[in-house]
Amino acid sequence: MSAEHDLVIRGGTIIDGSGGAPFVGDVAVTGGRIAAVGVVGGRGARELDAHGLSVTPGFVDIHTHYDGQATWESHLQPSTLHGVTTVISGNCGVGFAPCRPQDQDRLIRLMEGVEDLPFPVLKQGLPWNWQSFPEFLDSLSGRAFDADIGLMLPHAALRVFVMGERGANREPATPADIAAMAALAEAAVNAGAIGFSTSRTLNHRTSDGEPTPTLTAAEDELMGIALALGRAGRGVLQFVSDFADPVAEFALLRRLCEASGRPLSFSLAQSPRAPAGWRLLLDLLGEATAAGLPMKAQVGARPVGVLLGLDLTLNPFSLHPDWQPLKAASPARQAAALADPAFVARLIANPPPPGNALGTALLHRWGDMYRLGDPPCYEPLPETSLAAEAMRRGVAFEQVAAEWLCGDGGDGMIYVPFLNFADGDLDAVHAMLSHPDAIPGLSDGGAHVGMICDGSFPTTLLTHWARDRVGARLPLERLVKAQCHDTARAVGLHDRGLIAPGLRADLNLIDAARLRLHPPQVVHDLPAGGRRLMQRASGYVATLVAGCITYRDGEPTGALPGRLLRG
């Protein structure tokens, strides 16, 4: 008797992405798509026993930066280690196309500064077999991946391509500049760009310290590009902003969405400078969506924070004069120095010169520093901070920092949350995730390789928010819907995000009781010997992309069914 289906998953608890209650059933897959859900009588050429497991759609991560990695690597990790089967890259207005040959290093320095991707890695890794954005899409269309990847048209690259040095220097765009950018944007979405992204935040700077070229782009420039997408009837708009004047800035976003008719999303986080500001933005968002505008807020699943360590981009002693001779030393040698009480005493006695913004904002915020731990804790209690431990013991902050860094054989990491943690807990994130117009985002998978490892956001949703948190949680079925159906629809993907007949067979089989995050680790596998943070998880029994098993128990199978998505 011949098989009726390519694959049948038997007896799993299906969380189908609709937000409805889980149910026990089978899922049949034929030709890379879901053929049947429920009781499947027909046999599969291959069958998977899912009894005791949760079966979910594959996760859709709409805020990543795999633009560079996808040109040299087929595994879009760490995201694909966490059940992600679709990634959208080119966010925050930074990327590598369009680009003229003379501007390649400029775009690399911008990506190095904004997304912490080292210059040598990108210089050696990027093939630069494109200039236009459609050519960049074509260069990726022949590659195979462990997840589908879609690309946004980045504003910074577009602006420099059209305006050259004037664009990089943030000079106002002329009407001719705007017309040229609009024509290229329309061509990009017609060629398959998922949409257009831009940045309006001072946090985004080149590695030389210059603000991103798009920081002060005027409304006529943004409107010209948005209207181009409107004419094409394709593509979404993605914004990151400081919201220094939240009412005026949101009004601008609303006008762009209203005039173009294109869906728009923006990054939303709790800032310690305005701890309640996110509430105003959600109120304004609710008013806009009530008026029928397709707008969403992208929300992180936990604090936005950085990791400090000896083999990472920064550590608490990076600015100390006595540390400078050790900056290029191996982590083992650095750890040996920090294990010497006399050396630590010199660090304490000879602090960095006052007034350094990096030290004030990040490296010496002792009360906001926490040992990451195993399993990693992303909602730590105040009494576990570095400052609290130092005061309990009556020792200098630097001594505790040195001990924590030397832990785990010199691989110790210190976690510094700086957004979404102004109240010392994640209650603000709970409220954001609960809002009907908010979707999970901001993982930045593929970026910040020496400071941040948030490609694991989907696992945090399923563990911390659905199961482990002490405090208000969220229903599992709602979280699955948010990370699958809602994110897919937000970027115009209607063929995935649900377990339903006819849709893509992008699926996860998860042992919910065993699901847990592991601490990030440093691996040296980038071009030019570059290092990056990698984070794994236990409990993902299998991940399928287009019906092919790409991961089993957290390990790649070698199958690469993922392809470039054209919007």
C-alpha cells in the first residue's frame, strides 16, 4: 500500500497559531505543505510520533540582521536553534544594498557600529557580487538555508547610493534625490523586498562614531519613499526611533502609514529616561489602529541588554588604563591577571578618567549588573546585582566584577539590562506583549555578535512567559499565535504561521516540559576568525521547514530547504 502523504506527525498536542485552545491530533504533510490536520487516516512515507509533544507552527522572526551572514553561511543561527523557520533581515535602515563599489567600506563601518559586526568579518565574508538591491536579492536567491529569509530595503544604503557623501553627512535630500530614492524603493519591492526600513535613533552610529545617515531624514524624503511603496501596492515600513518628542514622532509615522496605505511597525521598549513613555505610544497606536491604520509595535520578549565578558566586545575594565596592555591578550591571560589581587587593586586605585559616556552608560552601572547564570536569568532580582553583592561582602565593585568574569574558567558573563527593566522587573513587557497591536520582535538575530544574543527570544516567550515566571504570565496559545501568525501577517506573509491545510509545513515539535535556555557561549566561526555569541536550547525535538526536518534535538540535520523570500 503506497503512502498517501510525505509525512504524518502523529498524536501531538497541536497549538495551531490561531490562538485557540490546544488539541490532540495529527498533521499530514505533502509537497512541503500541510495536507490535513486532525485525525489523519492515510499513511505517511515517513511518520513522527509526537505523543507528549507540542506541535506549533515554525516561528517567524521579523527583526533580524542576517544580511551579511546569509551571503557566506547556510545556517541562520542562533535563530534557527530556537524554532525559527522564517527570518526578515535588513531592519533598522542598515544593510549592504544598494551599494556602489566605492561605498562598500562605508556600509561595513556603519554595520560595524550599529550592529557590532566586526569590519574584518564583513570585509572578508561579503562577496559584493551586486550593486543594486534586485541584484542583491538575485545573489541570495541561488543559496540554500535552514530557514526562509526575506530582506528589507535599508534606508542608509539607499540614501548613500543616491546622494553619496551628502547622504552620509545627513544633508537634506533634494526633490531629485527623493524621486531617485522613491524609484529605487519601488523597484526593490517589485523585485521582492519585504519592505523599507529606517533608523531615527542616536544609538545607531558608525564605528567612527558618526550618526547613521538616516537620523535626520526629513518628512518629505520619508513620504516620497513610503508613497512609492504605496504605488507598488507592496511592502511594509519599519522604523526605529528615539521618540524624543513621542507625540510629534508618532504623528509622523501615522501620516506615512495613512498616506501610503502600507503596513508600518516601530520598535517599542521601556526607556529608563522615560519609564512610562511606552504607555503613551501604545495609547497613540490604539487610536491609529481604531481608525483602521495597519500599524504595529515590535516588542522584545525580555530586557534589551548587553553581555560583558573577557572574550566579548567589552568588559567592565575596558576603559581602565591598567587594562590597556591586556586588551589584545587571550581571555585566559586576562583571567589570570584578574585572579591576581594585586592587579585588581591597581585597577581599583587607577580608575578611568571621569566623564566617559560609555563607562557611565554601561560599563560601570554596578547596580544594574547581574551574573547571567545557568540557566540564564533575564528577570533578575535587585538583591542579586553586582552592587548588592559587593555591599553585602564589604568589598569593591571591581573585585566582584573580576570574580564573576573569572568564573566558568574565564568565560563568565555579566548581564546589563538597559531597556525594558527600568522598574527592576518585566511588568512593562507583560503589558506590551498583552496589547492587541503589539507583536514580538527586536531579537536582532545575526547582529551584536560580541554583546547581545537575543535570537533566543522565541524560547523566552515559551519558557519565561508561559511557564516559569514568578508573576503575571501569558497563555501559551496566545504567545504561539503572536510569534507565528501575527508576525507573519505583519510583513505580508500569508502562507505560514498557522497549522492549517494548504499552508507551508513549517513546524516545531517541542518537549514543553524539557524546554530550557542554555547560557550563551562564544564560538569562533565567522570569516577572518571572528567570534560571536551562540545560544542553544533543550526541548526542540524537531524543526521542519517546508516539510523537511532541519533540526533534531537541537542539531542540524544537513537539510537546507530554506530559500530567499520575495515579498
